[in-house]
Amino acid sequence: MDTGLDVRAFNASTAAAAVSVAVVAGAVPDSPDWIVEFGAGAVLDGPADPERLGGKGAGLAAMARLGVPVPPGFILTTGAGQRVRDDGHRLPPALEWRIESALAALEARSGARFGGRETPLLLAVRSGAKVSMPGMMDTVLNLGLNNATVEGLAERHGDARFAYDCYRRLIQTYAPVVLGVPAHAFDDLLDEHKRARGLVRDADLTAEDWRILLPRYAQAVEEACGRPFPQDPHEQLREAIGAVFRSWNNPRAVAYRALHGLPDQGGTAVTVQAMAFGNRDERSGSGVLFTRDPSTGAPGLCGEFLANAQGEDVVSGVRDPDPLTDRQSAERARAVGGRSGGSPSGSMESRMPDVFAALLSVAGRLERAFGDMQDIEFTVESGRLFILQTRAGKRSSAASVRIAVDLAEEGIIARDEAVRRVDPRALDELLRPTLAPGAEADALAIGLPASPGAVTGCLAFTGDEAVRLAGGGVPVILCRPETAPDDILGMQAAAGILTARGGFTSHAATVARGLGRPCVAGARTLRIDVERGVLTVGAVTLRGGDLVTIDGSSGAVLAGAAPLTRTEPDGAVARLLEWTKSAV
């Protein structure tokens, strides 16, 4: 028995009981609307309202009602977030009491204990605004681990590598979000260790590797903020919830709302959810999928998967994911001439056919239930599928037209609804140019066609440089190893986006589609030195300000200004225009 942890749990429950008495006595203001439970036997009263539950929470609650496998948890509503802001970004005592009560109910439903050593319950804390803002706010994973419970997790699963990997992921997400420690401090330590050991993938590190790195991570935290990494799980949870509520007003979220005309009022809800472990073993992993191709609108699942990984690994672009389907794998192999693999055996469909079949079924149910193309995040833990999020997927202009038309012709929505869904500006964007026939033969590199359209511009290697050049009227191609949420202003200023890493569902690809910018992602042969402002491909060297052309429809990257051409609208546009006339 871990006596120290039991004492802390007793103290937390005693404090919660004291607050409960105060609430009953009317000494502490309280609201029953602050927390909503979902999954594993919880019953949702009332509608799954994004205004109250946030988009993520509303999606989870709705999926739980449909019987979709979601890890259980509870949602702190936007009303709770407003109260936290009114209290100077501190959790009021009554809310702390409600959190402890919801946590106790979650422990009972999951058969595990938060802060317990024998059956540790680990939690994820995620933001969820009414309108999706991909990557703009914050997430903390694996809350509940400390120097004692990590050993309990290792003993329970018989896998020390898995337990220590979870602990380092907690520190890597908690320290930047809650404590303000720069994320690169941990990336640098990890990269240095992998270089010294001759390792490439994080999954290649052994338990002993993580035993060496964890004290270095802890030292980095103490040096940066002057105190040790918190060992009390309940403190971890309270501080993480407060930090995720505060992330509504971080600079990148504010900039994103301004760019998209979203209101600053409303705030975010926060979802607290039992962890599903995509890093458990080789029968585990995480992925992101679209129920239709977000670039073209073509039917069929389209996405990416990383074995032995947690969700942030996929969307960050730091690791190159594998394709979800055999079709995607074959297309990728053809696009790069076989230079970067892409055999069907690397796809999730081939490696985990039973899980893929379950995922295919769930994706179809969710698209029909929500009446739109869905962007779905999922985790597989030792062969068991969990859905972490579903939302209407960001899509290109071409895809928005085809998806609306196809949904109407499939009877999922009415024709007049299809017309309403397509922004008139999307039709204008369909006139965007592409590479002239034969120009692709001169490509320096081929990446993934992440957002359609071809554009020529001057290379810029930082968001600030992209903003500066664009302010002078210069078309810019923002070129990064991979983009991050802090690059949002540079992405908005750029005419196109090019990355060396990341995939079809990476931050660069998703945000570019939302902004209507052409994007080529994961052009793996590019070598990008941001500090020197240099891009190299074989014997070719390009510098900041040099002209390049990218084609987000083919994935081609060319030096200089390549010839472009305009294409005629396809049949979906013609059908939509016909429906528009008949609706007038």
C-alpha cells in the first residue's frame, strides 16, 4: 500500500465533504449545470448541446447515446468555465466539490482509482469550444501518474516501458500547458538521447531509456519553474482543468477566432476522460480519419494511423503516420514512385482488419447520425477500438461541393440543405489554378496532396517572415518541417504551405484546408534548416525569398515559377448550380 497517496486521497475526500456541507448550507454558490457525465452507464439528461458542452463534449455525449465505444468521463460546461473566469481563473470550491463527486462516480464506473497504485485510473483533460478550432487550445494526457503510481501501472500491465512512456507523456503535455515550461526542452532531451542511442522512433526506446530520461525531464521542470513536478494527482487534475479553461485566451486561439470571425464570448468546455492507451503495445495505436476525402470529397474512409502511439503524435506531424486504408497506401506509393514505401501491408486495414471493420461500421453510423462528413479521432488499445472525438470535418472548396451533392443524392440530407451548406466563396475557389500538363515532370519533390490548388511564391521559413513578406504584397510559401498552432498567423498570410513531415491529417493539412490554402505535406525528401533559412533537395539548394511552386492537388514541389492552368468545374458543381436555380 502507498500510504502517502492514501492520505492525500483521504484529505481530498475530506475537503470535498466539507465543501458539500457548505454548499448544502448555502455558504458556497453552486450550480448543477456545471458538470455532465457520459459513457459507461451515465445517463445524459437533455440535448447534447454544443453551446453548453462544447463541440467535443456534445459529440462524446451523442456518441455514448448511440452506443459508440467512447472512454467514460465528464464534461465541465461552458457555464463552469465562465464561473472560473469570473473568479479570476480559480476553481471555486463548489466546482472542486462537483469535480470530486464526478471523479468518484467515474472511479465506480471504470473500476479503477485515480491516484491508486493497484488499479490506477489515468485521465485526459481536453478543451472543447462550441466551434472546432483545431490545435488552438490545450490538452493534457495521463493525469494521475507520479513516482509511485507509475510503478503500479507497470506492475498491473507487466510492462515498465509502457508505464514510463505514459509518465513522460504526462510531463511533456502538463509542463508546457500548466507550468509554462517550453515544449522544446523535452523534445531536445529526447532527440539528444535518441541520437546517442542510434534510435529513430520513440517506440524504439526501452524501459531503461525512459528510466534515464524521466529524471532529466523532472530536472527540466524544476529548473524552469522553481518547483518539482507535482506528485499529488488531485492537484494535477485541478491545475490542468484551470489551464485548459485559460487556453481559450491563449494568443493562437485569439488569433484563430479573429481570422475566422468567431466571437470571443462563450469560452470553452473541458472534457475529463478516462485514458485509452494507444501506446500500450503493437496491437495499439491512434489515428484520425475522415469519412470522405476532405480534399476531393470522394467517398470512402481517408485517414492515418500510428501504431504504438497516443493521439497527439498523429496530429503534431512529428512522426510520419501510416495510411489508414490499402487504397491510400497504394496511392501514396504511386505518387512517390515507390521511394517511400507505401505497401498495403503498412496500412491499418491490413495490419488490424478486425479493428478496421469495426471502425468502418462506426464511421458510417456517425456520418448518418450527424448528417455530414465526419472528422474522427480514435484510439486502439490492445485491439479494442475507442472513439475520442467526432466533428464535422474541415474540407476544401471542391470537397464541400461534392460532399453536399453526394449526401443529398444518398438521401442523407435534402437538396435545399445541400445548397445552403456550400459557401458561395467555395465556388469561386474552384477556379483556382493547377499545374499545366507535363509540368509535374520537373518536380524536385513529391509530398502528400493535402489541400488542392497550385501557387507560386517566395519561400519563408518562419511565420513572422511570412507575415512580413506578405505585408509587402509578396506571395509567400510558408515552408516548415511541420507546422504548429503558433504558426497560425504565418499560415493565414501565406499563399501556400509546404512541410517536410506530417501527413494528410496533420496540423498543416487540416488548417490549410480550413483557410483555403494550397498545401503539400510530408514531402520527406526535403531538408529544411529553419535557422539558416535553407531548403535542400539532393544537389539543389533554395533560400528564403527564392521562388517555388507547389501543387496541393498532385503533391508536386517545383523550383521557380511553373506554368499553371485553370480547370473546368466538375459534375458536382454543375448539379449544385442546377439545384440553386430550381430553389430560386
